[in-house]
Amino acid sequence: MRDYERQQLPDEQRIVVTGMGGITPVAPDIYRSWDAIIEGQHGIKKISETFLVKQEGILDIGANVAAPASEVRLFDDPKLKEHRKELPHNRWHRSAELGFLAVYHALTDAQLLSEESLSLDSQKIDRFRAGFYLGSTFSGADELAEIIGIPADRVRPRNLFKYLPARAATAAAMPFHLGGPGGLIGEECASGGSAIRLGVKELLPYWGHRSDADVMVVGGTDAEISPANLRLFNAIPAVDPTDDPEQASRPFDEDRNGLVMGEASGALVLETWEHARKRGVKHWDVRAELVGIANLTDAEHETEAAKEGTRRVIEKVLYEAGVRIDETVYINAHGTSTITGDPIEAEAIQEAIINTRLDRKQFWVTSTKGATGHTMGASGAIEAAFSVMALRENIVPPALKLHNPISEIEGLNLSPLQKTKLKNIDVTISTSFGFGGTAAALAFRKFKP
């Protein structure tokens, strides 16, 4: 496999990231979130000290900490306030609202929205060739729990719209009149990463025909912290019972004690370099080139990712990215801080490096879930964005709370507790693994025209 060298693709096949957006537990936009993470901040809080405490029964479940999304009021943004009548936000559940903001930020970042409205700029893109995929684990599941018990004559249409799972994606896309292929991707914790992969597929031709889209807005959104959802995860059990935010969510640490549920949304704008260039994007404005995608289902366990499937998706993106033995690679690992999951992923990373005949000394591994908690369907999206920024700034984000690394990850560079500035990072990889064996991985390189 080491004889493989990634060939230079024609411009119509090169997939580039031209915009990013999102809301995370550490900041109200994706760029400030990155700045906070590399400075060692985290968004994990005691539930009793957050707005979540208003949810009846949430303190009687077993989870003491969570990572709620940064509080953002929809109409703090002047443009959204101006067009507030176009936004039926009273029919959105919280995942849909966060997803909308991520898409809005990403389209704005890519300069694809009209200056006069929330619609796409028709001079740059045909709206029927601008699509969307957003992943979500829970979407409006907690809304269904609230509806149960309401008398039939008190149920309103907004209750239906807040429950329907696909609304996490369709509600976010409608105000922008995104008319291309799209919908909700439900691959549990791999949803955000898989949504990005599917977006790539829509941009490429098939069966001798042109592609189905010129631009895809892809990512994930989940605002799942509710009594009903916490009960579901406690039934496994998987949720960290720790009551100290400074000790909760400790990926790859011997003293890890389970995941911390988090809320977030993230979106990336993808297009071919040919399309981006023709609409006026300069090469220095391209955030990164997406050079590897992988997705499979290992189908071995209800909740745990299998080592073989994990290894295979990592090997595939290393291969597609054409990683050379002298290149530096940063992996933003799934790393959820669970007792069984972290060692399996660490072993899979080690085996993938051996099988591709690469050098472990060139690999850095951290999980940003030490800062954000596990944001479920959004995790693959925000971590893809963090991987892009790590690549651009040649910074490995800190492995927060990593004091005593597990033996399975020894031999890899870990950047414990603080960021590491490197001379260069050549490739970054983001991995996502979900219940039922779903697995996704993405690889990015700096863009060179």
C-alpha cells in the first residue's frame, strides 16, 4: 500500500471546503470554538448550574454534568432579525434551530447568500443544484416524550413538526431555499461524518451523467440533553456519573468513566474546485481539500465499534489521502471516554498505521470531546471542522484531562493537557463511530491549486 501516491485529480473532481459554521458547548460559532479549544477551555458544566435544570426530573437520573450548546438567541444576528418573518422558529425543535444556525453560518462563510435576503445568490448558484444533508442521533425524540399524555384536542401542528426526525435537516434548509438533494442522515453517532461523505457523492458524476449538485451543505446537529434521552443512555450504562466538570469526559485516560452528553451543530460547504473557482473563490479562501472518505457498518455489537471496522475506515482514508511515510498526520479521534470504546479505537489506529506501513512517530492523536463532550450526531461535523482548522494552523488541539494514557495508545503522540504547535501538519483525519457498528472517517489536506 505504501507504493500508492495520490494522483492529481482534475478540477471537476477535487472536493474543497469553502465555508464552515456551527454552535458548540465552548462558543457560539465554529471559529471561536476552535480558539477556545486550543486554549484549553471546555464546555462541560454541572447540570444544576445550567438552564437544563429547568427540565423536570433531570437531576434525578444519574448524570450530573453535561455540555449544553452555547446560548445563542436566533435574532441577535441583524440579518436574521431583519428576516424574522421568514423563519417559522416556533415549529422548530432545538436540534433544528441549532442546525439552521450552522447552515446559515456556513453559507455566509462561503459567501453564497444574497445580500438582500436569506436565499442563495442566484448569480453564484442554481438553488436546485444546492443540496444539504444533516445528521442527527435524536432530532426531535424528546418532543415526542413531551407530547405523550397531552389530550388529543390540545395537540397542534407545531407538535408534529417539532417531532418529525427529518425536521432537524429540512427545517434548517427551507429558509435558504436549498432545492437540491438532501435530508436527514440517521447513523447515530456517525451521522455527522456520514452526512459529509454523502455530500461528496452528490457532487460527483455517475453512470455517465453529470452530478446531482454543485454545492452541498453537510454536517450534523443534536440538542438531545433531556430527561428522556439521559434515561436511555443511563440504561446502557454509558453516561459519566462524575459531578466534577474538570474530571468528566477524559478520552483515552485510565480514569475515564463514561461519556458526557453534549449539544452542538456543525456544517461544511462542499463543492468542486472547478465550481468554486468559476464562482470567484480564490485558492487562498479554500479552507481545505477533502481527500478521503470512508463509511461502513461492522455489524458486530449493539453499542461498541468493532476493531476491524474501525481499522478499515482509517486505512481507507489513509490510502485515499496518499499519506507518505514522512508526512505528519493528526487524527481527531472519536474518543468518547467510554470504558470499552477508547481501547478498541486506539488499537485500531495502531493496526491501521502498521498495515499501511506508516511511521507511528508521525501520528498525533487527541479527542476534542474532552472539551465538548459527546455531541452525538453533530460530533462528526464539528470535529471535521476542527480537523480542518488543525490542518490550516498546524496545531494539535490539547487532549484535555489526559493524565494517565491507556496502554493501547502508547507510541503515538498525544499532546496531553495543552496544544502542540508543529512545523507542519500534512493530513488530518476525523473519525466517527455509532451504535450498531456504523463507522465513518474523513481525511483533509491543505489545498494547493
